[in-house]
Amino acid sequence: MTALNQPLTFRHGATVSNRFVQPPMLTNSGEDGFVTEDTINYYKAHAKSGGLIITEYMYVSENGGPAITWKRGREQLAVYDDQFVPQLKKVAAAMKSAGNKAIMQIAHTGREANYRAMEGKPVYAPTALDYPFLPYKVHELSNEQIEEIIQDFGAATKRAIDAGFDGVEIHGANHYLIQQFVSAYSNRRTDHWGGSVEKRFNFPLAVVKSVMDVVKKYAPANFIVGYRISPEEIHGENIGYTWHESTKLIDQITKDFELDYIHLSMPQFDAKPGDAMLLDTEKAAADFKDSSKTFAELFKPVLNGAKEIIVGGIQDQDQAEKAAEMADLVAVGRATIVDPLFADKILNGHPEEIVHEVTVEQVKKNHMTQGLIDNYSGPAAAIPLPGAENIKSLHKEFGGWSEMKYPQNPEMK
């Protein structure tokens, strides 16, 4: 038995049967924010993907999504209203059907709410900047809107409890709204919500408090709460924050609130400072590659009793075991899209049976949604799935950013 087979108990009493995690991954299966049968079938097929299974990110405010969506019926899921709860109960039940824990990831996508822009609706962020990588205008959130979004995270947590989820993960990574507030690049405010490093931390701290207040009031004692963070945000000359600031934030969060886990969002599970940067010169790179330790190591001293999840590029048992030596829990993403039984086959001693390339037959077995098929089999997949060429015959329409159409009105650039 390897470390991957060992159960783990979180600080509030919830126990998972193994160290595998299915990380949050968009299914592109929602319609007007609602769950579809494709969504439910997908999550049921992934019920053995790990001891802890995390949903795709669900937007907590009406103006908080959808993101990375190219048409109706290929949307991100929503949790900003009670009307979504009945179908979310079906998702939770599907995820828990093999006895594992189901976590709802809750988010506000901020400037990334591209589908709102496609519909001609305003998109919001901490500061109204002219982002060169966005084909639409971004509006600055008012203080009143910020306070509403903070409460929306708490309300979404109550809906997750009512829907039968075992926990929530607060999405503070991947350039969505919480990270936008932490980032010195995207947050140019001079009020309570921006300016100094400490003020840029005020929004994530308020969100965590809102969630924890609801959990203490309504959730079972063993309800799981996690927080996902990108360890650094450095893109050329645009410096959002370094690991020095992100570890400071996590230290404050885990000291002020008894979170169960911290989830490091990384391109590679053994990433180190500077590995994910897009820097223009060797000197610039040297300025930020200031530690030989992995992020997994750098965050350990600031966990304060929380467990650690790492993710990124795990494709086989050897990599999974190496990751398990570095952190408490190991998240497997794209390999799980290809084969939802990736973890189950390793845990039961049959790693040779893992399917490493997607095929038409495998698509049927893993219940890939049509949105995922279109996204990964088309010409614009950011990170293609292994064997993507095998499912081109299943491709129905464009899935990706380059052909998205935005209306020409005053809200757009």
C-alpha cells in the first residue's frame, strides 16, 4: 500500500478514503447556468476519480459569470439563486455515488465573465483597466457591489449545504475576481479594497469570513472548506504578486479561519518560483527565481493545520506517488478527463489499465460532454488532450476563444 491509499482526516472530522483529488474542471455543459443531464452523467462517471471530488467553478453572483463560454448550452454552472439548488442536489448525489466526498467550488470570475460581454452586459473588476487581452470593456466595482459579492459567497455556501455537498472550495486562483483583488496589476484601487498589500488582502479575507460564518451557522461539524490559490502572478512586466505575498495571505487566512485545506493551482505539481513566468529577460527571471524549493514546500509553514493539495501535469502512477511525497493530497486533472478511473486503477493495483489517450470509445465510457469534446477536439484547445485527433469526428462546433463574437455597442471596445 502506497501513501496514495492512505485515508486522511481533515481538522473538522471529515475523512477521505485516499489521497487522490479530482480538481475543478469546466464541463461546458450548463444552460443558462443550470445543470443538464450531460453534467450529471459526467460527474457520475467521475465518482471514483478521487477521495475528494471538486466541481467546476460555479459563479456566486449574477454578474459573476459565465466565463470561458462560447454559446448558450456550453456554459459554466451557476449557484447565485435558490432556483439552482434542485439540480445541484442531483450533481452532489452523482458525485457521492461511489462513497467519496463532493466539494462545490464557488467563484466570481470578474473581468473573465466573457459570456456577459457577448450578450452586451457589463463586465466588472476591481479596477476599470483597458486589458489588452480582452476584446471588451471592464467596469470598476462599486463598494456596494463588492459588499454584495462578499455576501453572495456566503449565500452560495448555504446553497451548497442545502444541495448535499460535503464542502466548498473558495476559488482564489486562475485570474478570477479574488485573485484580481490580490493582484497589484489588476487592482489599482485606493480605498479599503486596494493600495497596500494588506488592503489588497481585504477582499479575500472578507470572502472567507462570509463563507465561514455560514458554515458555522448551518453546516454539519465536519463540513470541509478549502481555498485555492495561484502561488504567483508574474507575466512579463505585469507583476501581480510573488510567492512572498501569496504565502503571507495564506498564513493570515489559515490563522484567522480554520480552513481544512489549501489547494495550490499550478501548471506542474513540482513547480518552483519562476517556473510559470513569462519573463522577457534572463535578469528578470533571476529576480523572481529566488528559491530552489517547490511551492509545495514553501507553503507548508503557513498552512497552520490545513492540509495541502497540489496539482499539475500528473499522468501516471510514478508522478502521483512523487506528488504524494510532497503534499497531503494529489489532484489529477486532464488525465482524469481521459480516464475517470485513473485513481481507482492505481488504488486497486492495475495502473497498466489506465487509458492515456482519448478515443471515441473512451468518450462514451467517460461521458465527456459535447462542450468538452468541442473544446478539446477543435483547433483552439489551450492544452490539447492526448489523442485529441482521435475524436475530431465527434466535433460539432467551435470551442474556444478566437472566434467568439461580441456585439458592437458602447459597452464594448
